[in-house]
Amino acid sequence: MSGLTMPKPDAATLARRAEIVADMRTIVPGEGVVDRVTGMRAFETDGLTAYRQLPLVVVLPETVRQVSRILKYCNERNIRVVPRGAGTSLSGGALPLEDAVLLVMSRFNRILEIDYENRVVVAQPGVTNLGITHAVEAEGFYYAPDPSSQIACSIGGNVAENSGGVHCLKYGLTTNNVLGIEMVLMDGEVIRLGGRHLDSGGYDLLGLMTGSEGLLGVVTEVTVRILKKPETARALLIGFPSSEQAGQCVADIIGAGIIPGGMEMMDRPAIHAAEDFVHAGYPLDCEALLIVELDGPPAEVDHLIGAVEQIAANNGSTVCRISRSEEERLTFWAGRKAAFPAVGRISPDYYCMDGTIPRKELPRVLAGMRDLSEKYALRVANVFHAGDGNLHPLILYDANKPGELEKAEAFGADILRLCVQVGGVLTGEHGVGVEKRDLMGEMFDQADLDQQMRVKCAFDPNHLLNPGKVFPQLRRCAELGRMHVHRGQMPFPDIPRF
Amino acid sequence: MTAFTPTTTEEVREVVAWAAGEGAPLEVLGHGTKRDIGRPIQSEHALDLSRLGGITLYEPNELVLGARAGTPIAEIEALLGEHGQQLAFEPMDYRPLLGGGNASGGTLGGVVAANVSGPRRLKAGAARDHVLGIHAVSGRGEAFKSGGRVVKNVTGYDLSKGLAGSWGTLAVLTDIVVKVLPAAETEVTLALRGLLDDAATAAMAAALGSSGEVSAAAHLPQGISGTMLGGMLGDESATLLRLEGFGPSVAYRADLLKGLFPQARIDEIDADRSRAIWREVRDCVPFADGTDKPVWRVSVAPSEGHRLALALRMQAPAMVFYDWQGGLIWIRMEGGDPEADLLRALIRSHGGGHATLVRASPSMRAAVGPFEPQEGALAALSARLKAQFDPNGILNPGRMAGA
């Protein structure tokens, strides 16, 4: 990926840059247009910091009408647009293009309505994920999907990426918690999907939009479901002599009909890095650590704690601590939450991967990673959303050593291939972006990719929104639309008909 | 009418490719339990998926089940039941309301294609929230797949969602992988008696806003409640709140909820009768009367349901009852006229939503668009999406949008 190929910039657009900037200033007056290099630098990368690109111009609209005018303008002149929320994407979803308008939605930062009776919040897309919870926590509510970047990431970006978090198994992903959006299509049309009611009356366009990584439209308003905060939450910190036993414990918990609020696993390198950093009291002689969180009414939580403790013992746990206070529960989590910076402390750089596997394949995938680690001579630590199979291998490398970034990327790509091989997928949370774009062929054949690209043709036939992301090939809509028609016999004529 | 009854994906693909080439409309069905929903389809050929059956994957500890689209729902639910698991979205059985279909009562493909859910949709999500992956054949006669067998998956567009609720008009589903969940150990239903629709709505909102973890909330007005459980409820209105889970948890939460309504008269309905009554709510049994009096299924914001129903009943005779905290309204038009224009205008003036005419005579369904009409840019986008999946318009043509 280091030789990342992006769509060739359009010479005509580049030549007209001054005119385009001036026209953007007409649409978004004041400080909403940034065209000087010094100002644009802040937007040249997102969370995938290895890749940087200055855009044509940065535009920060404040109203839906401005967004509509900008997109319409660009559509009419064949100018590309890259939407951006908070820029926390770990897959390069908001990586600019040299010839594209970078459309930044951060000024859409208000909560528009809180409706406790219907249990929804209506927010502008630039409101942070945690900001939604903060707005309703005084009344005892919260917004469930909790990606670890929640203090910074935007709810609009969450919709684009179908963001997850620790609590997904029990509470769902963004797509299961969004009831409606307002969005602007590339031709400038504003449409509303869903609302405070449940289900779509027609095609599930909201379902298609969620997780579409900024390729189908720009979200300008989001209606999300809020939930009553559980009465209590308690956690168990469980250590195992092997990842096989930890994995079997996870399977047995599910098999017992228990759906924990969260279930996270760390391997030995991750445990050590975390413990060295935050001193949360993690046991250092375990191959795998499991943190299981149970939430709900006290009677239920106490009952389930006992059940999980027994299951852990049946699976050979060597350590099993149960939180007796909220403070202790948070301490159990402290190491896990600090895992990424902890790894950053023991290595000049790290590359965080994101793949999902069937849970039972974890020991096999960990073994495969040990082999790859030897092959590439790079260390790897693992953090695993045990509840839903989403794996975050952290590959440790030093960007200052020539060739190490490339090796880390190759190692990462091999891990993702392994995930697909065992029945999993390329990305569970971070999205495809540019990072995994060229691996899409590992999971999908040409017919699969073509059908997805036809969806794009319905939304953005000129391919102007976020090109160069998600799909490895650009195929013209006219080409995709061609039907090979074979006129002829009725199929399987031998089969009796009635 | 010719019926094609494929038993393999390749045969499905052949039929659709042939039909696309001929421009020959296909009526796509599983068991046909829902074939009378939507505008009647004019076609000489049916694509019958009932022999494309079989459970292909079931791993209880992975919470995943995969099956061919023609697999009977009953078969899937039986297998899950043996392992203490369930389809959490509680799919409705349309047969009591519509008649029709064969004894097996609906397929997995039909449940997903029509996004069929039930009372627990309020808490657990709809059918579309439980689909992890699909294989299908587009109206172009091309086989494709999307998703996989894991919950955390953001690889490419979520075509599974796009196909859920598309009523066979975009592609023919051939294989589906769903997320399954543990079935509750036990349940109890609290019935608040004698509340009018507005008080019932407020009560349901209070219940859902509490820590009771209510898994279903319905309101049966007077006149409806007496038809449930063979009259066992009596005819006083009943506002039902279901609590599911482990025994001690259910007991604790029942007390918590009762404490929310100190002035109310509350009946406690035990597990077996609770299951029975929710099956009746799920399947719209109060209107399963063997007639073809028009029945609407309406979805609006929970706070608006009773207001819309009141406004409707001031202008046309109708019987109603509510599910989903008041946001799902079942309406039977007593005068025989579906009053579509009135209902759709009321939806617009009550915060939006949609109404589907799920039961009506074929001529009425042809005259009145059964699905919520779309306008402007949204309608154009839906039409473009349809064209991208089915450019020759052969899959269930005219069923959803106006031809």
C-alpha cells in the first residue's frame, strides 16, 4: 500500500483552482473556505497518518443549503468531493485528493432535539459520539455504540463507517441504532430517510448508506436511538494459561445463553505492554486475559457473575477477579483501554489492524500470526473483541528503518488474508478506506464488486464522491449497466410445469 | 401460469437470466404466505423457491445460522428451540391474517425479503438487523454475495440491508446467514387495565424509559382485548408489557415496573399465557376474521400513534390496536374503504412514517398503492436503485412502486 495509487488528478480542475475557490467563497462566506497551504495542512491526513495529501480546497459549510449548493456545483463541473467528519478514520476514509474539495462537516455541531418519550436524539453530524451520551446522561440515558475514539469521532462519521465499539454484541453497531438521517446526494438533492418511526416504508436506503464510507452521499442530520443506562455494571478479570482455553470460555459463556455487555481479550504481549504502562494489576503470567462485563439489574448481574465465574473455572482460569466497586470495574478496563498507547510506548510506531473472524478460529489465527511475526521479524500484540470476533492486531515497527513500514503493511495484509481464509472479513470496524481497498478481491469476486458498484451508480453516477476509496477499480456506470442478453430456450425444459 | 421450481442456485440464475432476456415478468415467492401483499403482479411465470431449502450452517456458540432461502421458518425455529435459541426479531406469521400459503408457513427468504418482525423488534431490532450475509441473484441474472457470517463487518456496502424489505423486486435471495440469540429462560407480562389510548401511550413510554428492560409493549383497546386468548382477558383495555430473561431478573423487574404505576390495576400474566398472547399480538389475530376488510400496518413515532388513530377514527370507522410502544398501529377499516389518502395525509401531519395495506382485495390493491408512496428525489433514487439491480424490470414488477 505504500505505493498507494489514487485516481489521477483532473488537470482541468487543477487549472481552475482559483475560480473554484472564489466560487466556494460565494457559497460559504466568512471563514468557511481554507485555501492557503498552512491552513489546509491540518486536514491533509486522518487517523491513517502514514498517508498525507493536501486537497484542492477545504470548505466548512454551516447549513444544509450550503452543502447542497457545493455538491451541485461540483457535480455540474465534474469536481471531486471528499467528505470529512472529525478525521479520526483509521483506514484513510477522509484522505484528501489533490483535485477534490474537502467537505468538512465539523461546523454542524449542534444537538437539535432530545426526545425522551420516543427515546431518540436528533443531532447534526459533527456532534461527537460521546457528546450525544453527555447530552442525555443526566436523565440516565446513553447512546450505546462506543468506538474507542468516541471522545473525538463524529456521529456523521459513525454513520459513514458503521462504527462499533466494545458493546456491539449486546447493543449493536451504528446501523442498528440509527433511525433516520437527512442527507445530500451528489446532485445537490436533499432527502430524508427514516425518522422517529421504525423500519423503512420502501427500500432500506438507510441501511445502504450506513457504512458506505462517504461514497454515496453527505449526511447532514442523524436521528439515533438512546437507551436507559443499565442499573449496574460489574466486570470479571480472568487469566488463562492459553488462548485456546480463553476462547473456549468465551464459547461456553455464549453457549450458556449469556450475552455480556462487553467481552474483551488481550494476549501476552498486550497484557505486558498495558501493565507496564498503567499498572492496573494485570496478571503477567497468563497467555490470555479476558475482561467480561455484565450489565443490567443488580439481581441479574449478580446471578450472571456467578455463572461466568464457574464457566471460567471449568476452563482452567488461573486468575479470576470480580469487581466489587465501580472504581474497581474501571481499573479492570484501564489496561485494555490503554492498550494502544501502551503499545505505542514500547515501539516507535505501531500499525493497528482490524479484521473479524469466527470466534472459534482465534487460536488458529493467533498461531498464524506467530508464524507471520517470525517471517516478517516484527512483533505483534493482540486485542480482541471476544464477543463478536473483531480482532485488532498491533504490529510494532520503526518507520525510521528503511522498509519497515512496507514490511508492517505486508504483514497486516497477510493477517487480513488469513482472517478471510478462516471465514471472517477484512474489516470489522475501521472500514475499507484506502487501507484495505486493494484486498477487496480476497473477499469478493468481480460479480460481487460489480453489484456493489452498481449501487454507487444509483447514488453518484459520475463517481465524484470520495473516489479511490473502498473499491480497487473504477468502472464506468455505462459499462456496468450493459446486459449480456441470451435470448433462447426456457431454462431446464425437462422439469414438469404446472 | 408456469412455475419454475429450482433446487440449486445455478437453476435460479438460469431462470432469472432467461426471464431478463425475454423481458418476462417473474413472480418470486417462497411459500406464498405474503403473495397477496403489494400490487398484484401480472406475470405468466412464477419463480418458486420452496424447494431451495436446507439449513447449511448452525453453530450455537457462534450465534450464527445459515440456510437456503426456501427453508421453512418453522424448521429453523424448531432447531433453534432445541438449543435454547431464537430469532430475536420474532417474525410474524401472516397466515392467520391473510390465509393462504401452505402448512409450512413461510420461508427464511420471505421473512428477510419482507423484513418481517414482531413485538420484540422494539428492543431487539428488525429482521434486517439480524442478517449477517446473503447470496442472491440480481434481476440481471447474476449471482452475487454480500456480508459474511460475522456481526462486525463493514467490508463494502451492506447489500444485505438493501435487499431486506425489498419484497423480491431487486434480487432473488438464495442463501441467508442470520445472527441468532439465546431465548429467554422465562417471561411474564404485566397488563395495565382500563387505560385509554393516550394514557396507555404515556404508560408504555414510562415503562420503556425505565430500567425494566421491557422486550415488548402493546396496547389493546376495549373492543380488542376481549378477542384475545379466547376472551380470557375480559373486555377492559389491556396495556401489555413483556419482561423476559432469567427468573430472578424477571421477578425483580416486574416489581420495579409495578412500582412505576402505583395507581394502576395490573394483572400479571404467566409465562405460558404470555407467550400465547404475544403470538396473537404478533400475528394480528384480532383482525384475523376471514374477511378481506382492509387492514393497514402503520409505523409512526410511538408518541404519535394514538393521536393519528384518534384523528383517523373521527373521519372513518376503524378498529385499532398498537404494538411497539404505540408506534406500530394495526388498523382495520370497518367501512370497507381503505381511506388511503386520508391515512397518508395523517401520517404526514403526525411526524411522518409509513402505512402498508397488508390485506385488501386484489382490485383494491391494484387501485390503491399498498406501499407508502415516495416523491421527488427519494422516489427517483429508489427507481435508480431498482434499475441497477433489475434493469429489465422482471422481478415482481409493479409490486412496490407504481409499475
